[in-house]
Amino acid sequence: MVRGALFKKSLRDMQKSKAQFISIFIMATLAISIMTGLDCIWFTVWNHTDTMYRGTNLSDLWVTVMNPSEQDLWGIQRIDGVKQVEKRFSAEADTDLPGKPTLHVYALNDGSTLDQPEMQAGRFKKSGGGAVLDSAFAKAHNLKVGDTISIKLNGVWLSLPIDGLALNSEQVYAVKNTATLIPDPMLYGFVVIHTSALKSVYGQKVYNQISVKTEPGTDLKQVVQKADAVIGRKMIGTTLQKDNTSVSSVNGRIQQFKTLSFVFPLLFFLVTALITQSTMLRLVESQRTQIGILKAMGYSKIRILWHYTSYGVLIGVLGSISGLILGPNLFGRVLVPRLKLTLNSYSLHINYWNFALSFLLILLCTGGVSFYACWKLQGILPQCFSATNRPKRVPIFFWKHSPLSGGR
């Protein structure tokens, strides 16, 4: 009977202070939803881009050198930490489409395995003069598999049948250069062809880059220095994967949302703690007599502390669940597609480790503050309710007419 009355007391307390408890719930929900929402944005982008990089076997660095020889490849292959090297051609070409858009041309050998396109439709034929076109670019220009596209290389127009549509790990954030701020598939995209298609333009197969894949943990700076020694004066430059325009832009956005997901919600956690402290101090302060009755009835100090702490814990748990549901759906589903990234999927990924940390933090802001409010009052209870003076049993008449029973 006493336990049931104590539970009813909890419901009455929350009912009497419902405005304050609703405010705590709203702030807790906001804190968790903002944290999980912003956190899931960078976590989603990181997961999808990492999958693309691994699936397309993205190189760790590219050495730019005009017409690299087999000796150049052999020399780089022998560098400590280098796992694989391949030659390719990379350049930008004009098109005859409306608006005169630019396409970045990647020409690969038949046996190439590095920097492969991620096919969305059609296929990348191992021979022939066909092309694999940027799927976003194709959609913007109403092109499809089977159509033909013309590009201009070295002053020569090259007509290519579209064999497939794909994504490219080097064009996740597809901008022409660092001066371009926002990707626009109407103006820029990529096309992947075979080096054999360049014979009609240059009279032979031509290459201007060496793609390099290294073992995990390899010091890339050392590889660059040794590659410079191998190539010598013919080397034009090197580009690390992290310095690629697309990769660096994606990493910048990941770091941006990482920072926001950590800093911005802190304000809401702080406000939640302050509102909880104000509410619980006022509630516990107004229930000195009831706390004394509980002590007189034989409830331990720990039991009383938990009773009032449970107010904040309950609100914290409910707010966390609501925030976990609202945050990713409210922020993730709205903002991820607006980052202008060409991903293979926009399905959301939730970082449950970070959610667990934020869940513990919100419980500290609600349950912890509630515990402190009651613990602080326990030391200043009237002496008449102290452990040495309390009666061992409470008369039934006194219990029935006490505030704990609802005054019945």
C-alpha cells in the first residue's frame, strides 16, 4: 500500500509541476536530437564515402608525369610500402552539349584495378571505344545508356557511345577546381574511357599519371620523396588522396559536422540541467514535511534520494528516446542530400557509441541534478525528523491524513 501511494505521489508531483517537467523533457529531447542529428550527418557521409573508396580501390596518391616509362613504374613499385602502381590518363575536355559543360576524362587500361568507376547502369566494357559517364551529369543532360557524347581532346572531337553510368570516388564533391564552390552537374562531370580510344586523338596510347596504392600505415611523404628521386626532372607533381579536391572537400564537411555535433548541443545540455535544478530544488524544498514523513516511516536516505532522482531519470530516458527518433530523421534526412555530394546511397547511419555518451550526459543533467537537489535538502531537514527522534511506527490515522496519501 505504501509503495503504491509513493508511486501515486510521483504522478501527482509531476501533474502539479507539469509545465516545468514538460520544459525539461523538451530541452532533453532537443539536446539529444541535435546531437544525434548532426552526428549522424558526418557519420553517414563517412560511412558511404569510405565504402566507395574501398569498393573502387581509390589510390593513395597520384604522380603526374608525362609519358611514364615502364622503368618509372618499376622504380616506384620498388619503394618501401608501395603495394600497386598503374598508368592512366587524366585531363579535362570540352563537350558539345548546351551550356558547354566540361568533363574530366579518365582513361584506364583494360587490366586496371585502381580508381575504378562504381557502376550504376550498363557496364564498363574491357574493350572498344565506349565510355562510362557520370550518372549525375547524365541525368542533368537527359542522357542514357546507348546515347552518344562528344568530347574535345587535343583539338580533336571524339564521339563516344555511352556504355554505362557510374559514380567516381574522385568526384563525390564534383567541382572543376577550388574556385568553384558548389557542384553543378549541368556544368561539370566525368567520363571514363579506355586508353585505346586516345589513339584517334594522339595517334597512340598516352599516359600522364601513375596511380599508387600503398600498404596501410605507410608514410606517404617518404613515398613522395622517393618517387621524386625515381622520376627525376620528368615529374610534374604529386597529389595525395587527402589533397584531392573532392576528398578534401568531403573531409572538411565531415570535420565541420563533427565539431558542430559536439559544441552546439552543449548549450541545450546546460539549459536542461539548469531547468532541472530549478524545478527539483523548488519541488523538494516544498516537500520537506513529506520527506520527513518518509524517513519516519522507515525509508532509508538512499531510497528517498532515488525516489526524487527517478523524476529526472524518467524525463531523461524519455527525452533521449524521442531525440534519437527525431534527430536523425529531422536533421539527417533533410541535410545529407543538401550537401551536394554524389553518394551511392543516402541511407542514414547512426553512431550509437556517441548516442550512448550523450544519453549518459543527459541522465547526468536530469537524474544527476535531481539527485543533488534532494541530497542537498537531506542535510537540512528539521531535527524533529532526524534519525534519533523519528518514531518506529507511524499511526494509521496520521498516514491516512498525510500528504502522501492524498489527504484521504
